[in-house]
Amino acid sequence: MHLSGEVSSGLGRAHIFMSQPHYQEQFKQVLKVSAWPGTLNLDMGESSLLNYKNLRIISGLEEGDFIQNTNSFRIKGFERDGKSFGGATAFPAKISADNEKWIDCAVLIPDLTRHTQTAEVISGSFLREALPCKDGDKLEIKLN
């Protein structure tokens, strides 16, 4: 499965969640390394909306039949100090800015999200530097 989209800035709050040890332990199972404490947001292009909706159906966020199954990992939520941290579904993938250099990553779909057309991507690398990329750049994702 393939996704493409444009890099966009998020709310800048992902680091609060991404740095939690409970999540990091689970991200290591998906990425084989610790995840960078943040996400890269990709606004899905028109040609990727159906595939992205497919991931949301697999994740249980939308109703319908999925058109293609792909590897996924369940990220379990937890509670700490009276605060609830929700679960998510992670889809292992590779991401590229030039279709030559590919970096291991995962598309992360949190159980509680307002994003319906924006993919949140996690990686062991700070993707804005590793790819490199900036807001408005088009990136490609291949799901494993």
C-alpha cells in the first residue's frame, strides 16, 4: 500500500505523548529502535485518501470493509497519575522525499484524533532533518 502527502505542522504536542516510557517500549517493537519524541504530519493527497481511510477502518476509527490488509501493531493506552493516555494503531512503513533514500517509520493512528486526512508518522529519526523536508514538501510512504 502506498500513501503520499504534504508535510504540515501540527500542534506541537506530540512530544508529550511520544516521550512516555509506556509508549516508547511498544514503539521499539514496531520500529526496532526508540521513536523520536514527535510526529511528522502529512496531509494526504487526493490519490491517497482511500488508502488512508483503509488504515482508519483497520484501526477501528471508521466503519466499512477494508480494501487491503497490512501489518499493524496495537499500541496500548495506559493511565498515569489520573491522566489517561489513549491507545493507537501503528503501521510499519518506509518514507522518502526523493524515492531513493527510504527511512523506516510507522504511520500512527491514535484512537483519539481529529485527523481524518492527516497521517502522523513516527520514526527513530527526526524526519525533518533526516529526509530532509519542510512544510509543503511532498513525501511518499510505502507500508510494509
